[in-house]
Amino acid sequence: MTMSQLEKYQMYIGGKWVDPLSVAWLESDNPYDGKPWALIPRGNEEDANRAVAAAKAAYTSGDWPGMNATSRGALLRRLGDLVARDAERLAAVEVRDNGKLINEMSVQLKYVPQWYYYFGGLADKVEGAVIPTDKANMFNYTRHEPLGVVVAITAWNSPLLLTAYKLAPALAAGNTVVLKPSEYTSASALEFAKLVEEAGFPPGVVNVATGYGREVGEALISHPDVAKVAFTGGSATGKHIYETAASGLKRVTLELGGKSPNIVFEDADLEDAVKGAISGIFAATGQTCVAGSRLLLHERVHDEFVDRLLETAKTARMGDPMDVETQVGPVTTPPQYEKVLNYIDIAKDEGATCVLGGHAAQRPECGDGWFVEPTIFDDVTNDMRIAQEEVFGPVLSVIRFGDEEEAVEIANDVMYGLAAGVWTQNVRRAITMADRLQAGTVWVNTYRAISFMSPFGGYKMSGLGRENGADAIREYLQTKSVWISTASEVPNPFVLR
Ligand code: TXE
């Protein structure tokens, strides 16, 4: 395709479709064939400034601040309906941009509307309290008010799902938003903005500014008129955002990486557990923050389990992510592809035993895309880098353990704490493990279950704050305490009331 044949996008700012002030565009590549398919506006600092200005104007004037919460909720539900209507189309855009399977993205996009329905329903159920104060002749109540302008920054692995995690509660609470999608996968956010417009949100309530993190992103997170940054991405960027936000006393929610343990006990249903191990690391090509990248196997079932795992993993069909038969697609970006291959080399150097894959895929069905063979390392010890650092690809580390105590010790001995899986038939063990694992989500006899109604977030270096679930709306609200005197006269002004 020549430049002129590529789909050329504009940014959505203040209810208008605009070219970037840089007059520059970035190519967005299809990970399956490695070729560009779209042009994304390369926003700069001035674009960030005008997006924040539009969001600030929409927060303080126009239809949005006066709109009651019930009407806001109705708008969110309308948006959910439009996403549902266009789910297949949006899924296809995401597959072209991030290379995840059409099977996975179709299911995901059909589910995304639930966030807009759920938080739309919650919008008018945010209630303050009347405080029974200790003061005589005083009436004291609380209100939960929005924060102002929220910047939502998303990663490339599930662009519109991560957008929903942030936008649905932020808008339900009455904030306005500037969305900054990953420079690798911005097309779906711009397609989504068309639905925001169609739903009838007042101009400036939702803005989409695209471009590089260090250009438009940096300008957004350091802008003085931004009240909060909601972020999903890598840990290094998350720390940087936290530090930058601190100087402006901005609030943050951070959803960062993981090195999640998937723990199989000797009493587990091994057939189910094999499926759990596969879904933990090879689904979505391992590019999920909750990837079960450390498989902890009880020594009594280790050999049998590895054999069964290999049997299934060996037959995984790689290829075109748009083909419904494909099970493992490409890695999303060239730097990520290099990173995954580099970690494979590191694991080999560290002495882990490669029992499957261990190199780039050279199958005809993988074309020129960025494919890595599903890879399994056995004999990994938890001090190795391959056990401690997030790879974010189809690379599994198998670690043995002898008893429950050792499983807990290994599982918790990482800087991350996003998720964990436990496979056992023993109820006492399931509950004890769920208590003891340092992770924001624990799955027992299942893996990768998420819902709009269940809190999601990290312990330790996996993040701050929670997304999803009713409490998530609190992350976008601040509390005001209102005192009203019912006394007939003002008392002595020189003493504290
Ligand atoms: O993420 P970045 P990258 C992990 C994964 C991956 C690594 C790097 O291990 O290998 O992170 O991925 C924006 N100010 N995860 O480089 O850079 C950026 O434009 C403001 C785990 O893609 O963190 C994008 O929109 N914004 C993760 C977003 O941050 C900035 C999912 C994420 O990009 C910025 C993705 C700046 N200075 C990667 N710099 C998960 N937890 O699921 C970057 N950005």
C-alpha cells in the first residue's frame, strides 16, 4: 500500500475532527504482515494543550456540568449500545492493529458495552451522607463530586477494554476526559470517538489525542489543569507518571505489569489445570498483564503435567489472527518481538531447560509477521530473571515446589502482585492460598476471569488503585463536607466551633 492508500485518521478534540498541529502522522502497522495499514495523528504538546483546554471548558461550561446524573447515565448506556452495534467492526480494527485473535477480540468487544451499562447505572446512585455531628445546631452532609479533567492512557494489548475500565467510571462520576491510546494501536480509540459523537456527548467531554507517549503523553500528564491520570502500561512508565503527577498533586490509578504464579497442586484436576496453564500464557500470545507466566508445579505431578502441557501446546495453531481457527497470533510490536526473543536468550543463558519453542516462528502460515513460537522453560528457579521480570509474550517458566508453604514463598517472592491461579480440589487449601497470595486477583480452578463488577488492580509494583466494580467510581470522585448552622445567632467568633 502507498501512503495515500492508507486509512488516514484525525484526532477528536472539543467535538471536532482535527489534524495534528505538527501536521505529522505515524504509520500503524499490522503485526500479521508487518505492513502499515493506517496513519495516526502525531500529536504534540500543543495538541495536548488544546485537548485539555477543551476538556476543561466542557467541565466548567456547556451542557455537561448541568446535566443530572440520570441523564449522564443514559448517555453512557447509549454509548454502550453503539459499541454493541459495532462490536464486530471494532474488533476487526483492533486485530489489524494489535494482532490479537478475532475470536478473542470479538468476545471482548461484545463484552465492553457492559462497562458503559454498569457505570451508567451507577451514575445516579452515588450518595453522600448526613453526618450525625457532635456539634449542637449544625447540619453536616457530604457530597461526592467529580475531579475535573481526567487523562486516560492505555496500552496496546486490549485498547478498547482498557478504555472502558477508565472512561465508564470517569464519565459516570461527571468528569471530562482526554484519552491517549498507545501509539501502536490508536485506530480503535478514534473509531470509538465516532460513537461518542453519535451518542450525543457534549463537545469536549471526551477527547482523543494520539501520538507518542514522550510527546503528547508527557504534555498531558504534566498539564496543570489535569486532575487525575488513569494509566495502564509498563511499570517504568507507570513510575514516571506517578512521579510527574506527584509534583502537581494529581491523583493516579496505575495498572502495571505482573509475573503471576499459576500454581498446580498434586490434588488438582490435571486436565483442567493444563487448560488453565495454556490460557494463562499462550492466550493473547502471552500479552496480558495477568499472564500466568510462572507455572508452579508440585513435584509429584511435575513430569506428568509437563508432558500433557507439551502435548497441547505443540498443536497450537499459529497464523492469521483474522482466521477463527488460529490459536496463537503475532506479537504486537517490533520492540516487543525483540524483547521476547531477548528474554528467551536470557533464560537459556541462565540455564533453564527449553522444552518447547525457544525461537522466532518460521512457519509459512506466519508470513512476515512478528511471531514467536510458544515457548516453555523447565527447571526454572525463582531467582532467575526469566522468573522475576515481565516478558509479556508466549514464554512460560516452570518452577517446582514441594509443599504449600514453599508454593506461597515462591509465589510471593517477586516485586509484582497482579494475579495468581490455584489449582486444587481441596477447599481448605483453596481458601488458605487465596488468603496468603499477595495478588489483587486470585483465581481458583480457573484463569483470566474478569468482570465489570469485580475489582481489578495490583498489589506491590503491579499498581495503585482499583478498576472495575462499584468502588471504582470512587477513584474519580472527591468528597466535600458541607456544614450548615441552624443556630439562631453566631457564637463567639474567637473560638473553634
Ligand atoms: O508500554 P508503555 P510499552 C509492559 C510490557 C511491555 C512494556 C513496555 O512488559 O514490554 O510494558 O510496553 C504511554 N507520558 N506492558 O512500551 O511505554 C504510551 O504512549 C505519558 C504491560 O508499550 O508503558 C502508551 O499509551 N504517557 C502492560 C502507554 O503509555 C506515556 C501493557 C503504555 O506504554 C509516556 C503494555 C509518558 N512519558 C505493556 N510514555 C499491562 N500491564 O498490561 C509512554 N506513555
